[in-house]
Amino acid sequence: MSKNIKSKLARCFICLTLALSMLLSVVPVHAAGIEDWGSSEGPEENIRVYNNNLTPVKTIKKSGKLTIHFITLPCKPGYTHCGCRDSEPFNWSPVVGTIQIRNSAGRVLSTSPQCGELQSGTVSYNVTAGMKIQLFMDVSTKPGYSRPGDYRKAHFSYYYTIS
């Protein structure tokens, strides 16, 4: 094999190795979305959560009662909203979802009740213009069931209102 072909194969192998390592790297996931919340109602956002997730800081532009409306959607085969290739088996115990409103320093301001699969919930807090908040989303095994593995996952679909 010529030196030129060996060099090209080596570069190709290195590129493939780098691409594969980027795909397999574990990186904390942040919910995408609007960073400034100032209208009376925010757009619906969807995020897939493994165990828990903390959104980027959101700056509140309007004073009032902030309410996060959400639904916890399971990552199991057969649900039309979930196209997960690595979904959890149907015989795994159900999950519950919880959302907290936190200030930018991490202090919990308000916590929602646990909401089971395909259940909706809300969490509220009185905010003032200029305040910076984050949403913390948690997925855990429903109380009374045993945890089937290290990680639990679910989708959260949510939007905000300020009244």
C-alpha cells in the first residue's frame, strides 16, 4: 500500500473516531427556549429528560404570577408522541415528573406535585420584572414501585403564563 493511501486511511480513521466520540460523549442537556420571558403566555416547549435537567437562565420581563403548565409523557414504545429509539420497556415501572422554579443562584422557589405518565401539572411563583429563574425537571420512579435501572427518562411538554 502506498504511503499516500495509508495517510488518507489514517486521516479517515481519525475523523471517524472523533465523530463517534462526539456522538457518544455524555453532555448535560439544557432545555432550549426563549431566554427572556415577557409576554403573558410563552410557547410550548418539549424536552426529553434523563433523570433531571436544569434549563438555561430565563429573565422575567413582566411582574405577576408565573405558572408553568406541563405534562409528563413516558418514553415507552407504542406512545405516538415518543419516537425514542432507546425507549424503556413496557414492563418497567411508571415514572413521575416534577418541575421546580429556582432562582439563578439555585434556591428552590416553588415545586410542583409529582405528575405521573400522561398527567398534567402546574407550578407557580410570584415574579417581578428583572428576576432570573431556571426550571429544574426531575424524572423518577413512581412511589411504591422498584427502580428498574440507573436512569429514568420522560418527555416534558410545557409552557408558561404570567398573569
